[in-house]
Amino acid sequence: MSGGGEKGTGTTKTPADFLKSIRGRPVVVKLNSGVDYRGILACLDGYMNIAMEQTEEYVNGQLKNKYGDAFIRGNNVLYISTTRRNLADGA
Amino acid sequence: MLFFSYFKELVGREVTVELKNDLAIRGTLHSVDQYLNIKLENTRVVDQEKYPHMLSVRNCFIRGSVVRYVQLPPEGVDVELLHDATRREARGG
Amino acid sequence: MASEEESAVKEPLDLIRLSLDERIYVKLRSDRELRGKLHAYDQHLNMILGDVEEVVTSIEIDDETYEEIVRTTKRNVPFLFVRGDGVILVSPPLRTA
């Protein structure tokens, strides 16, 4: 913890550190297909396989599906980005 | 290793292999290797109307990576055995 | 709770492990979806599913109006081996706690 971090993410030095630091946080995961998944990142592994909770699937910006838990196979992942939680979801 | 072992036990049974290009081939499983490459004998293409050029193909080697599905014979599926093998595999990493 | 260790989700594949012998939803490449009971899987997400329903979604263009027509084709298969490289997403049944 060397301070200067942005919005509670903490200062991260490497991509791997970033991935470690975002567990439990709301994220958006974009796949190569362009589909977005928004939810809470439960955990991830070295292949970028991802487990998410309260997952919402967006195709062309439209909500298409909801999953309680979701496993995403890492090879499909384009990026993982942290988000602020939707206002509607509250705490 | 789980599925390699499983398919080895399935040798001699009739299966339908569905490829990523939508071709479906039914035949007797002759052999399988660690990449899940598959050799089928006495083959016939499920939709012969659509793939007439496959009519004379009697056996074939299928590269594992082009497989989408394999339809399995119910007699060739021991659910309890699969559960045990899967748990063992999961523990092993 | 003796199974505290067993039921914890520490890595993504644990989500799949906990779904063994449960009905799961699988989203595959080329607009395919499966629902079936998970009987076996490995680290590549190769799977054997039982009592499977496959839904294939295709979009056709109407010859005259050029409207997009979404068509879904369903079929049932008793037992299916699914090669892992086509898997995009797996969703277990809703778990309580």
C-alpha cells in the first residue's frame, strides 16, 4: 500500500496485481464477440477464467439475460474493467 | 486424461460426431488419442442429401479440434463412474 | 458444516465443480445454448451432459422485406460430449447461500 491509488483500487504494479485487487468488486467483462457481462467478480485464474455473481448480459447495450452465478471461459475475454455499481443496486 | 480414458472405454460403440462445420458423422468408434482425435469406421454422414460427396467415405480420422459434440450411446454412460472420475480429476488439478 | 472447505469458491472452476450432477446452462460459440445435467468435466471445460436440450439461434433475412427473422431450433439429446473450446459461459442452477 504505497498510496496515490485511484478510487480505492490501490496502487497496482502489474496486470496480475490489478487482477488480484479487483476481487469482490463490480466489473464489466467484455468478450471478443462484443458481448458485455456486468456483475460482481467472485474470482479468476491464470487463464482469465472468471466467476461472477449477479451477472447481467448486455448485447449491443441491451440487457439480454441475468445469471445468479456465471463462469466465463478465459479465452473469450477481451478485457475486464472495474465499474461503479449501478445506482439502482444500492449497497 | 478423463475424457481420453472415457473414450477409450467407448471403443467399439456407435457414436455420432458433430463437427464445427455442422457435418455430423455416425460410425463405430475405432480409436481415440490424447488429443481426442477420433477414428471412426463404418461411417455414414447423417444428412446425406446435403453432403453427397461424403457418400463413399467408409471410415475417417477426425482431428479433435474440429469436433463440436459427440452424441453418446446411453449404454456407454455410467453416471456414477463419471462423477467419481470427475471429482478425482478436479482434486488432481 | 463439515463441507465448508468443499463448498468454498476459490477459483472459477469451483463453480463448475459444485454443479456436478446439477442442471446447468451452457452458452456456446455460433449461437448455441445447452441445458443439461452435468455428469463430467475437465479443466478445458470439456463436458458430458445428460438429458440435453440444445437451442440454436439463427437470423435469416426476409427476401422481400429484408427484415431480420430470428429463428430458434430446438432438439433433445440423451447424452452429449461437448468440446470445451466452444464454451463461452456456464451458469449453474441458483444456489441458496
